[in-house]
Amino acid sequence: MTCRLLPALSRSFWIPLCFAACLSRAADPNLNPMFDRWFAAQTNIQSWSADFTQTRTFKTLAQPLVSTGKVWVATPGRFRWELGRPAQTIALRQPDQMMIVYPRLKRAEKYALGDVPPGPLKDVLSLLDVSFPRDREGMEARFKLLSAMETNSILQMTLQPRSASARKFIGEIVVGFRTNDFSIAVTEMRFADGSSMRNDFTNVVLNQPIPPGTFEEKLPPDISIVEPLRK
Amino acid sequence: MTSFLKRWWWALLIVAVGIGVWRLRFDVDILNLLPPDEPTVQGLKLYQKYFTNARELVVTLRAPDAERAEKLSRSLADCLRQQTNLVESVSWQPPWMEDPGQMAELLGCLWFNQPPAEFGALTNRLAPENLKSVLADTKQTLATSMSPMDMARRAFDPFDLLNLPSLNKLDAFSMGQGQQMFASQEGNFRLVFVQSAVDLGSYRSCASWLKTIEAVVAGLKAEQKEEWDGVVVRYTGRPVFVNEIATSMQNDMSRSVAGTSLIIALLFWLTHRRWLPMLWLLTLLALILFATLALGGLVLGTISVVSMGFAAVLLGLAVDYAVVHYQEALSHPNLSVPEIRRAIAPSILWAAITTISAFLVLNFGGLPGLGQLGTLVGIGVALAALVMVMIYLPPLFPNRRKAPVTQAPAGWWSYFNPPPEAPPSTGGAAPGLYHRTVMVVTVLILAAGCAVLCFHRPALDKSGDALRPQKGEAETALAEITTEMGLPPEPLWLIVAGSQESKVYRRLAFAEEMLNSAVSNRVIGRYLLPTAMWPRAEFQAANRAAAAALAEKGPRLREAALNEGFNTNALVLTDELLRTWARAGASTNVIWPTNNVSQWLLKRFVAHTPDQWLVMGLIYPATNQVETASLAKLSTRLAQDEAYLSGWQLLGATTLKRVKSKMWQVVTPMVILVLASLWFAFRRSTEILLGSAALLLSGLVLLTVMALAGWSWNLLNLMAVPLILGTGVDYSIFMQLALRRHGGDLALVRRSIGRALLLCGGTAVAGFSSLAWSSNPGMASLGKVCAVGIGANMIISVFLLPAWWVWLSRKSEGRGQKAEENPKSENGDRQSRTTSGPALNSSSFYRAGLWHFGLAVVRILPVGLVKGCCLIVAEIYYRLQRERREMVVDNFLPVLGGDREAAGKAAHRLFRKFSAKLVDLWRVESGVPVSEWLTHSPELEIIHAARAHGHGVLFITLHLGNWEHGGLLLNQLGIQLTVLTLAEPDDGLTDLRIALRRRCGVETLIIGQDSFAFVEVIKRLQAGEALAISLDRPVARGGVPIEFFGKTFDAPLAAAELARASGCALVGVTLVRRPDGYAVKVLPEFTYDRRELGSREARQALTQKILRAFEPEIRKDIDQWYQFVPLWPKDK
């Protein structure tokens, strides 16, 4: 119900959050060199694209729900996520707004990121506002590293939002990157209600030019646009 | 006093007081002061009764950060919950946050209220064959949706049961809004709602409970000192407001009563150096107040405490009566208490009557509270006047209780007669400088006041802010809540009532239409009505079968969901909804949600009594300034269907509008009654004008001070107006009647009444000034306005009014002196052009206008009715015109051997018979013939014999009986009569009487100082004509002293002169009224030696002989001897 509004809302921002998390560095001194190298590698990444498999786990479902899709990301602050084949959901991120299009439902939701009033919701989105950090300090200002481990050439870190109100909805964020080329491997958001959302990335392509039109969507006239944050 | 106390009506008063006390009830609801049929008032009453929580305390908590605020709020709530003896419940977050499942019942009821088509569609959607597709769609959404609403909802709502159109209209009651009821956006400011387990009916219980709660909170803070460091806790809510208002009122009253009592005691001591009068006064005041309340209870039954409070204030007027009475007694130590009472009673009684009549008119003001106030003040002032006149003085002057033997007994009505005016006092003549100074000051005040008011006038504050307390803790906390929570400005309330849910719904729908229109027209900004949540009886009845059917599908739904991969967690909501529908399906009446969360939500806007349902909505004004005129119109239209729009902002405006609409109904009769009372008090237009001028000047001063000080009128200080009016009228009556009593002696008047008024006014100003420091801005403004208004009344009445009075009375004296040159006419009225005589005031009734009226009336109405009415007028005149009455008594005393009692009775009969005589005269003059002559033939022969002499006949009459009818009688005897008379006081009347006599066959000859008229008279007599003359009125010049009833009488020599000049026959005639007619008495012809009449002594002797012959006739019918002028010269 709507009491789950905020956690659910935060799920819509898992993408850039994960992306932001991708760019953070661990505080573990043993892995510091690895984190430093990873952050250094990020500064050279202007764009990337990948295929992903998304697994959503709900407390009310016995089995997780699995979908596939594709993602394009370009700095600063732009991405395009397509979920499902054919795309059931398209999420488009601009520096100042985000739009989620549901072609099947003929519906689009626009989120103006400057309109959010102060409060817990803003805390969650603030993780987004300082997303794409290019430095470790910025990341550590927003997240606390709970743990980090390397398995099968993937360094997986578990982060916790420092903001208490953000933690009400997002309990932990897991980010994993490949230690050979520092590309993103996995992201997972674990929500306060026990559900989770995991993305496993494959076929990652770095710094390939992405047409600007990729991050925009011309909506047909029969699609209705709503702005949930304006209510 | 003994005789007073023995009066039977004293016992009646005690009985009335007893019954009144038994009936008396007090009403503490301030809204009952307002018109009960006003929709705003009705709505406010319903809101106060059903939608305010008198037992809810709101604790605000401000912390440096949101996390700490939430944690401490939870801690505070847990701590308070443990105080089960004090606290019933504590809410620090929306109750559905703690138990979300409970919202399902509410949602189930919402579905049940849907139109049958929609509920039916749901039933179809949940048909077995559709379940799989529904669940698959849910999973698809969960897998791909980025919508937080969809993902949150569908996870726990696999069957999409929350897809309810009505839910969209419930934004105001959504969970997000719910959190906003408890925390600000940033989260560092939170509210904790504490419901008391103790009844908080009185302010003392509120104070005690609050103190305990604050102690608990303080204890918690002390235990967790570090956690609470930097956290600010405040309290607000009804218990805090009640406590603050009551405490501040108590402090105000204590301070005011103590300070005022001290000042009054000091002033009284400085003025009189005695405590006993003040203590006795306070005792009587207490008795008066008690009796007023008791009699008020007898008349009104239930009295509002607010009206009672104001009435008590106005009873301060009673102090004026006592002080004035007392001061008069001190200033005249040689007078007894009854004499002082006779002198001062008219002032007090007419002052009281003026005040009473003005206040009773308030019953037409349209406000029940005002009407109550007017009635209470009327009763109280009447009692106070009687008590202060009759009871106050005797115990203070025990040696002066008995009246002197020379004082004639007087009836009760004599206390209402204004005092006789003393001769002008030379000692008290206003010095020229003082008089000039007063006039200059008057002009300066007028000019300054007009100049100020031309540019700036006091405004009228239509809001209810005057009724609100000054900023206290509760108000500050409430303002903080409004700011922090981002709440809109104070909304208005819409209360809809109905005996059944269906009626309420219909009215809600109608209200919604009106409100939509109001939003379009920008009359209001937006509104919030729970129409969507209100049960629809007809829909519920139609959906019952479907609900029962759905409930039975529960197991199938569960199985389908589990088969599709959902677990039991996903079915909590569904199960609860199905249970609700099962209950709904089994019900026969309208169902409501019943669990704790639903009840918590519903009681915010729904109330239920055994015989009606009430629902509340919120209306937000379009701007911060409430457009009251348009809202009042909207309120009236809504009220036609029992939907009441109300709010404190609207209350002030609608109440004032009501008062304004009734203003003329109150002001006009008030002005008329006050002017009429002043007329009866003064009987002089100049004094009425002076009193009005003093009032108006006081009003000008008050408005000027208000304009300069920036004060405005408001709902509370408007109450000052009747008080200032009352004191102003009282002071002017006291002062002017005192000036009359003392012949304009300013020094004496200032020593007596002036001092008293300064004490009265000074104490009133002191008392009201103490209110200026009240914590309630309305009470403070009332105190200031009253102090200034009463102070202005006092200063103008004591220092300016006397000089105006003296100035105007000097002008009147000048006119009076001129009038002295015009002696009386035959009716004892002011003389116009005749020989000199004592100057007298003509009766104001003896005018052409009244004569015309009388002539017309006797032509139209039955004679019995006319005589009856005239008799009533005569009685009233007799009782009110003391001077005239005493004059008649003095005239009769020599005739009756000095027997004053007999003279008084005869005088009374005379006034009564005069009324009948006037009617007879009007009838004759309007042409009604007279035939009831009671004559004796031998006496008529005297007349014929006198005529036979051939030298003319001079008929001598007196003002005895119906002497004017003599001309008719003589006409019937074939004798043409000419009446010799003086001019009437009114020239129009002279001409009228001449014409009327002529119509009756009687000629008139006006004689005065014109000597040619006498020549004409002599010629007519010598020609053998018959003339008539009266001889029983004294003359100021040219008369001769003769003995009449043993007293010296200045008789006219006219008859003897005419006899000497013409040799005419002198015949005396009387014509008096008997029950069966007019009795004619012809006296034997008065014989004389014409040669001897050359000497004045002979003429004097003849005149003596004539008047002595009439003495027996006068004695026989003294009560028809119509002498309304003084006959006997004053003893030197």
C-alpha cells in the first residue's frame, strides 16, 4: 500500500543509485588500492552500455521475477534503461529529470528532480543528486561501507546509506565490479521491507559513442503523462 | 422608611425574588448570546459540540534532526502511555503505520459504497475464469513496472482490489497526508496527541491535569538529559487554551477588582472622610445584584454568564444614584431626609427611566445576549433607583428621618415631578470670564474633534480577534504548528447534519455542487469534503448480495493466488477485504468501518448522536483575507439544506451584519424613548437640547481620542456605547435639575451635585482603566473606551454644561421679563393687551390648535368617550403639574378656612370638573344647543327688570361653573350679550373664540390698555345693550383692595367705573353645572348712588358689596371656581 510508497519510489531510482554506487570506493584499507584504481578508471569512462538480467524478489512471491533488458549510460547524468523484450518499461534519466515510459499501458511518469520537497524522499534522491561521483570522498559522504569481498574476479561491496531516513527504505546497496577491467558486474538493492532488486550485467561495452537521441523518447500522442511528485 | 417597608409590595418583591432564584439557571455557552437562527452560529455550535476534542492535548517537539525528533516522540508517547490514570491514548504517528492491515476494513467499506455497476464489475473480474489472467497481469507489473505506487500496491494486492476510483479522491486522507499530520516535511518538528483519561470539564481540572503531564515530561527529560538537549517542547490544544484563558481572566479580575476597590475606597475617603456610607452602599449593591439576578431568573429563566457580567458592570450606574443622593444630603444639612428625597428623587427616577427605556429596546437588536443584557440592566437599574431613593439615606442620617410638619404629604407621583425652579440666584451668577472660557473651550473641542475626524476615524474590526486571548503559550505553539506543518490558513468548517445517512449524503452532494461553483467564482480557494467516504445506503443495499457472493469466493481466490506463485503475505489485504464484505453481505443496515484505525480517522470528521449524523468538511478561503460578504451569501444558501458554513472569522462578520440590519429598529425607538423620558424629566426643550448636546460632545471627544490613539471599534468595546449613553444622560439630568433647584447657583451646584458626579465618574474611570491591562485585547479595549467616554461625560457635565445652562436660562429670563408686561386673559392665562396683573405662565394646553382639536373631537366621538378621555388627561395633569395644583389649593384656603386637606380635595375635584366643563364648552361652541337650564322665574324677572331701566345692563359673573353659557341663556331670553374680555394668550385663539361666540349669538369686545375700548363699552351700555364682565381676577394695576373671604383681594374697579359712567344696571349671575343641567342663579340687582360713585371709596365699597354677595355662591360650588392663577397677594 502507499505506506510502502517511499521504498517503492526508491526502487525507481535504483538505476542511478547503483550507478553511483558503481563509482564509489570502499573504505577497507586492504582494498583501498583496488578502490582507488576503480575510481581512477571511472574518470576515463564517458559512456557505457550493457545487457542485464533483472531479478526482483518480493516477500509476497514464492519465486523471484526475472526480466532482461539493456542499459545505456553517458555522463553527465544520463541513462536509458529498457526492461523487457519488447520493452515493457523504459527509464530515461536527464540531469534534471527522469521519465519512465510504459508503452503497453500507454502511460509515462515524469519526475522533476528539482521539485522534491525536503524530507526522507529527498534524502533518497540526494543519493541520486550526487550520483556519478568521480571521487571517493563524495561517495563516502553518502554511503558507509559495510563489507567488501572479492569472488571470482568480482569485487563486491555492501554499502549502507548514511541518511537515517534513506535507510528506512533502502537498507543496503550491493555493488560488484570486475577487477580486470573495472566494468560493472552486478548491483543489488535490498529494501527495508525485505524485497530486493538485482541486476547482473553482461556484454559491457565502454566508451562507445551513444547517439544523444538514445536518452530522449518522443512520446506518441496517445500516451498520457503524469507527474507523481507534483500531487 | 418604616412606612416604606410596611408596604405590601415589599413582600411581593421577596416572593418574586424567591421564585426567581428557584428558576435561575446559568448558561456558560458564549454562542448562546448570538442569534440561534444564524447559520454561522448553528455551525459553530455543532462544531464545538461534536468536532472539538476538549480532552486532547497536543505536544509539539522540535529537535535538531528528524531522526532524533522521531525517536524522542516515540519515547515520549511510550512514557505517557504508562500514565494510565491520566492518559487514555497517545498518538505520535498515523495509527495505520503501526497496523496497516486495519485500513483494509475502510477500503472494503469504500468498495461496498460503490455504485452496483462498479461493484458488479469487480465481481466479474474476480470470476474464476478470470483469476489467472488477473494474477498474471499483476506479476507482469511487478516484474517490469518502475511505478512505486504499482509496485507497492500490487505486491500486497494481487487481485488489484485497491484500484478503486474513490481512492483518488482521498488524497487528503492518504498515508502521505497522514504522516503530515504528525511531522513537518523536514521531520525535525513532530506532534504528539495525548488524550486525557480524566474529564476536563472545568478550567481547574485542566490546570491540574496539565501540571501533572508537564511534570511527567519534565521527568522524562531529566532521565534522558543528553537525548533531550536542544529539544524544545511546547503544549497546545483545548485544555491549554482553557487553562490560559481562565487563569488570565482570573488574574485580570483579581487585579481589576482589587485595584478598583482600592481606588474607589481612596476616592470616597478623600471626598467624604467616612466609611459607613461606602460600606452601606456596597451592601445595598450586593443586594441589588442578587435581586436583579433573581428577578432576571424569574423573567428569563436562564441567564448567560457573559450578559450577567456586563449587567453587573452597568449596575455601576446605581452607585451614581447613591452618591448623588448622599452628596445632596451633605450639602443641605438643614433639610430632612424626606425633603432631600423629594428634591432629588425626580433626578434619580428620570435618570433611571431613561436608562431603562434605552436598555429595554436592546431586546429588538436581534442578539439574544443583548436582549438579556437589556432586560437585566432594566430590572437592575429600576431596583437600584428605588433602593437608593428610599433606603440608602435614612440609616446614614438617623436624626433627619422625619419630615417637618410643614411639609405637605405627597403621593408617589410627586417623586416624578421636576422641582420648582428657584428664583435666580444672584450669588451664583456665572462670572463673565468663566462663562467665556467655557464657550471657548466648547468651540475648541468641537473644532478639534471635527478636524481630527475629517481625516481619520476609528475603524470597525469585524473579525473575532477581540474575543481571542493575547498571545500565550498555546497560541504560540499553534502558530508554530501551522507554520511548520505547512498548513493552510485557518479554514472554515462545513457541518452537514441529517437524521439518516442517505439524507446526509444528499446534502453533501448538494453542498459539493455549491462549493464547486464557489471555487469557480473564486469565493473560496478549495474545499475538502468526505463525500467519497460517506456510506451510500442505496448502493450498500444493492451490493449486499454481491458482497456475500464475493466473500464466499475467498478460498478460490486464495488457491488461485498461491498457484500463481504468491504466498500468504500477499493475501492479508484480500482476506481482510473479504471478511469486511462477508459482514456487509450479512448486514441489514448501513455498515460503517469499526476497527480502531477507522474510528480514529472517522471521528476527525464524523459524529453520530442517537438522532442525527453529522459530517464536517473544510473550506479554505481563496486568499488570506476572508471575503465575508460572499461567504455569508454562500452560508445562507447552504443553510437552506442543513449545511452550516461557519468559522470564527465568519462569525464576527455575520454577527455585525445582523446587528447592522437591526440597528434602526434599536436606535430609533431608543432615541425616541430617551427623548420622551428627558421631556418628562425636564418639561423644557432647552434642557433636553442641552442634555443631547452634552452627550454628542462626549461622543465627539471619545471618537477623537480613539482616532488619535489608533483604537478601533470591535465586538467587545461596542458594549461601551450603552454604558456611556446611560452615564451621559444620568449626569445631564442630575446636573440640570440641580441647577434648577438652586436657581443656577454654580458654586452651590458644584459643591453638591458636581462633587458627587466627580466621585461617580472618577470611580468609574478608575474601574474601567484597570481593565486596560487585561490579557484579553477585547476587554482591554472595552476598559479604555469606557474610561474615556465616561470621563468625557463627567467633565462636560460638571464644567461645561452648567455654564451653557446659565447662559440659556438668562436668555429665557429676558423673554420672561417681556412676558410679564402681558397680563392674563379671562382664563387665567397670559395677558396680552390689558391692564396689568401678575405675570403668569399660560398653560401649554390653552392654544388654538388644541381648541380646534377639541371642537373636532366632540363632533365625531360620543360625548361620554370624550369626557372620559379628558378626565384621564385631567388626572394626569393634576398629578404632574404640582405648581398649578398648589396654586389652586392656595386659592381655596381662605374659602375653606385654611383647611389644606379640604382644599386639596376640592382642587382635585376642580380639575376633574374642569375637563367636563371644557367638553361642554366645545359642544356649545360647535353648535350643540343647550336646554337644560335650571332657572327660577323670579330670578329671571330681575334680568327683565334691569333691562327695563333702559340704561343697559352689566352682567357680573365669576369664573364659576359654565359662565360662558350665560350668553346662550340670554339669547334664549331674547337678550343680545356682549362679553368684555382680555385677549387670549394665542392670537389665533382670540379670533377663534370670537368667531365661536358669534356663532352662539354672543359678541365679544376685547379690552386692554386701549382706553377707546372703554368708551365703546360705555356707549353700548348707554344704548341699552347687555354686557358681561368677570370681577374675580386680581389686577396688578388700578385695582382696589377689598376683603374677599377674609383676605385682601386686588379687585378691578371696572364694574363700578362703568356704573358711574353709564348708570347701567348691575346684575350678578352664576351658572353652575348640576347633574341634571345648568343651575342659573341671578343675584338681586346691585343698587348704587351714581353721584356717590364719583369717589374712589364709593366705587371700592360697591365693588366690595358685589364680591361679598358672590361669596356664598363660591362656597357652595368651590370645585367649579376655576381659578388657575394666584388670587391672593403673597404675604409680606
